[in-house]
Amino acid sequence: MATIRKRNGRYHTQVRKNGISTTKSFTNKLDAQKWAKVQEVKIEQGTYTTIKKEDEVVTLAFLLARWEKEVLTSLKSWSVERYKVALVSKALGNLTLDKVTSTLLASYRDKRLTEVSNQTVKHELGLVRRALKKGIEWGYTSIVPYVASPSLKGQARTRRLTEKELNVP
């Protein structure tokens, strides 16, 4: 529920719901009421993030670096996977998390498919998804954009017979 108090000519607004508390000050009471209503809806829907502030900008590179340090190093495959983190950070790292959308990831997927195999692109997209899921837990973002992974059909290797197998009567 929102509490709006007038202090020093400004309206101090506080929203407390489901154990979450947030505050902001406004010069106009109507703006304070609108903001409070939006925050209550976000909390009810579960899309409210606690860390996101107006002055704090979290980039995908920052999230991937933290994910690499805290999550990836505890996995068996960390030595193999860390080069993928660096590659994705180089390509998409300058984007803030609110700019990482399904459309952007789909264009990245299509561009990468012209350069590397389907399996490589699938691994890179999976890495971004896992980092964004952890970002939800850390409070940096509230969504993980969906993008279809490339199909692996028709990607099977063609096996070649050895000389020994060819000469068997």
C-alpha cells in the first residue's frame, strides 16, 4: 500500500507490499499517485526489480563477467566456456540489459549463423539465457527474452570408412 506525505513542498511516496519497500519524491501529488500505482502493480506481477535505479546502468558485459566469476568457475566446463563469455561480451557487451530483446538476439543469431555452425550459436544463446536467468536472481533484470535456437537437423557428420573396413571380404 502506498503512503504519500507532504514534506518541504514535495510529496514523499513510499510503497510497501509483499515485503518490498520503495520510495521516491515528487513535486506533484498526481505524479506521486501514478508512480505508486505502477509500483504496486509491478510488485503484484513480480516484475519489480530492487537494484534497478535511474543512475545505475547494468550492461550485458558486467552481468556476464559477474556470472563467469560466481557461477561459471564452479562448473567442470569453465575453462572451455569462458572463451564463449568473452566472445559474446565483445559482440553484445556494450548493451544495457533493457536493450537485450528477442529481436536483438534473433539478429545476433542470424548474423552468427553465417559465420559459425548451428551448434556454436546454440551454445552462445544458451550462455546468454543462463546469465540472464541469474541476473533475475541478482535483481538486475526481470525478464529473459526468448529466441529460438537454430535447428541441428542435417548437421550430422559423414563417417568415412577406413582402409581396413573397405578391404573386409
